[in-house]
Amino acid sequence: MNQTIEPLTFTVPLSFAAHAMAQQQGSQTQPTYLKALAVYAVDFYLRCMGIETDLEQSDWHDPWMAKLIDVADLWLKPYGKLECCVVQSDAEVLSISPDAEADRIGYMAVQLDPTLKSATLLGFTPTPAPNLPLTELQSLEQFLTHLQSLAAPNALTDALPEALIDALPDVLPDILPVAPPLAGTTPAPPMTAPTSQPASVPVPRPARNPSHPMINLRNWLEGIVETGWQPIEQVLGSSQMPMVAVRSQSQHEITVRQAKLIDVGMELEGQSVVLSLAITLNPDTSMNVLVQLYPAPGNSYLPPHLKLTMLSEAGELLQEICSREQDSYIQLRHFRGEASDIFEIQVSLGEVCISESFVL
């Protein structure tokens, strides 16, 4: 007689602590509350597996980022961000927010009990497949193998229990080195190299050209914007707008997003890309900055191997990320800087490089 073997799942009780954490996130809307419970459940499971997590490094945990993007990510040391996807009790497919289709090591499906007393981890997918049937999710055992394939040789033993290490294959690609932080900013966490490409080692770069026009981001808060820069919804169009720009009504908080269409030449085979910066002025006069890169209207994905790079005033590499196949956008880790801090953003493909310099 044939027997059907049910895939392994993991159920987490949603205690008072789970609901308290959801409320601490300022959960005024039901979707936000549910995302918080999903993150709690995944965090609980990973800690049971001996895998270190860090909520503080997650975009979802940052109130400023939560206003801009629809995500429920959890930072896994040293792998990167895992998206925690809420699955309703009657759902048959896994839905992934467009804001979470890049810069993720995977997507964990979390089904919440209608009473919100428990959450069940159903499985995961390493790629953001649209409307993936829940029956096609990979198992939790495969998730552990997936983590092992992302780990550096010197990090695996710190992240996975010894029993799991012995059971997993010995495939260990490198992790990108961590760059020095920009003076006055919050350092970015380490970024893992895409599994489809070898890790790259940064090379010395020249210092910023003093004659290069510099954009004063504080002028944007006053409505003074350089030629070529426009509100992002005007550049991408409402139908392709993956995020909605936010302008807070708070006396001390104003968020502005501007974007610019960039053509880096024949290397892109006629394609252009859209560089976007979102800035927020903090009460202490420091600023939060989020840098993103999107395909131009009419294109669904960025060209692969397109690099988005952040340099200090002295030309030091601070952050860098490279697009993969079918990335709908890429972004640098958001950072905080003080008044007069200078940085440069580069968009490059092959030998072609376009740069913009900014001052906070």
C-alpha cells in the first residue's frame, strides 16, 4: 500500500510575547500586525535550529523603512535577509511583495491560524516565483541545506549546529568583504554574493573628482531639485511604482524620494535604468538615505551584472551590490549620515560607469 509522506512543517505558538512584539511595531493596520507575527514565528524556529538572527538589522524592524516598503524580513547571521511571507489559512499560492523581490536569501511561507494563536512554517523558496503553489514549496530540510550553500567556510560552524553540519554537503562559496563605514553613518551589514556569481574583491578607486557637480540633498527638502531628477512616481509611472513615496505630516520628519533616468550606453543594449534616492531629515539634523536602482519603464528586470556602488569622499568602497537574473530592483543598505557628509553613488556595467556625488 502506498503511503503519502507529508512534508515537515514547524508550528510556533503565538504567545503574549509575540503579540506584544507586533504591537511595539506600531501595528495600526492588520497587515502590519500579521507580518510581525510571521517574523516572530520564523525567528523562533531559527533560534531553535541554533541559527543566529538579528531583528535590529532587518528593514522591517526600522520604522522609517517600514513606511517606504512592504517587507517582513529577518536578518540571519551571516547569510543575509530572509523574507517571512504571510499565508492566509485558505491560500493556495505564495504571494511575495514586489518590494521583497531583491536582496533576499529566500522566502519562508508562514501560515497563521485564524485565531492568531499559532503560526506554521510550511516551507520556503529561494527565488521570488510569482504565485508559487504551496505544494511546490521546498522543505525546511532543504532550507537548511540552502543556508549551508550560502555560508563562508569560517562562518558555518558558528551558525549551524554540528549535527546539521555533518549532514549537509560541503559547498561553501565566499562572502563579500565588509567595507569601512562612512564617517558619521551607521555601518552597513555584510552582503552575501549572489549564488549565481563568484564573490568579487573591491579594488582601490580614485578619490572623488572635485569638479564633479555635487547634489545637496537638503535642498530637496525645500523643493529645490537638480535638472534630470523628478519624483519617482513621475519617472516610473503609477503602473510600475513598486513603492509609494511618503511625505510625513510630522513636524520634524519629511521624507522625499527623487529619481533620475540613467543611460550607461551600449553596454545595456539600449536599456536605461532609474536611480532613486529617498531621504528623511531627523530631529537631530542627521539624515537617513535609501539608494535603489530600478529598470526603466517598459522593462520588468534590471540587466544582470549591473553594479550599484557607494563610495566615501576619499573614494573608499562602502557598499556594493550586483544585480542577478530577473532582479526587479536592487538597493544598498540604508544609512544615516550627518550634515556635510559626502558620498558618491556609481552605476556601472562592464567598463561603463556613471557617478553622482551627494552632500547631506
